[in-house]
Amino acid sequence: MKELIKEAILAREFAYAPYSNFKVGASILTKNKKIYKGCNIENASYSLTNCAERTAIFKAISEGERDFLAIAIIGAKDKEKPLEYCAPCGSCLQVISEFCNTKDFKIILVKDEDDYLEYTLEQMLPFAFTNKNL
Ligand code: THU
């Protein structure tokens, strides 16, 4: 867990957030113990911004990963320490739910290495819309 949190903190360093100035880092752990990092990547056309969580999971999926255990997330204004825990937005939760079991998958909201909260995907996205609905 500590390793995953450290990677999320590192990932935040690469955030490209010139418009909001809010930098987010995420790190996702695969079942075979690999970690993929991601940061938010903003765009002058604001709606094309990609969140850190989706950057991380898309990187992993595009490298052939399909099985995940947990994601750690940290977000704060540039140069500031997080004042709040940064929860994934609804779009990211929906993307995560495509690949991750809602009961087991853990979402770790990080302020620093020793201050974090742990939730299941089910807690953050009850009644997820999934392929079972189709
Ligand atoms: N953002 C993330 O990357 N992840 C979240 O969980 C919440 C929001 C980004 C999107 C945007 O670049 C900035 O934070 C402000 O919304």
C-alpha cells in the first residue's frame, strides 16, 4: 500500500494542469503486482481534459492488463499539500467499474503517506451501470 501511495505522489509531479492549477496523481495496482501511474492532462478545450485515474487505467489496459486490485489518488493545488481527500469523479468511477470488481477493488484517497482513506468501488459507486445491465 505504501508503495502504491508513493507512486501516486510521484505521478502528481507530471500533472499538466495550467487551467485549473489542480494537480492530480493516480497509481493503479494490477493483480500481478505491477503499478501504472497517471496524472491529469488538461486541454485548452477544457472538456478534453483527462483525469489522472483514467490516464493510469488506460495506460495499464493498453499494455494488456485486465486485472486490478487498487488505485491510489492524490490531488491538490500546485505547490500545496492536499487539504482534502480527492475522490475520483463519476466518469472515472464508471471507467474503473468496466474492469474492476465493485466488491473487492480498493480506492485509496491520499493526503500523504500516513494519511489516507480506503473505500471499495462499491462504496463509491453503488448501483454501477455495467455489462450486466445490457
Ligand atoms: N481531476 C482528476 O484528475 N481526478 C479527479 O479525481 C478529480 C479531478 C482533474 C481534472 C482537472 O484537470 C482538475 O482535476 C480539476 O478538476
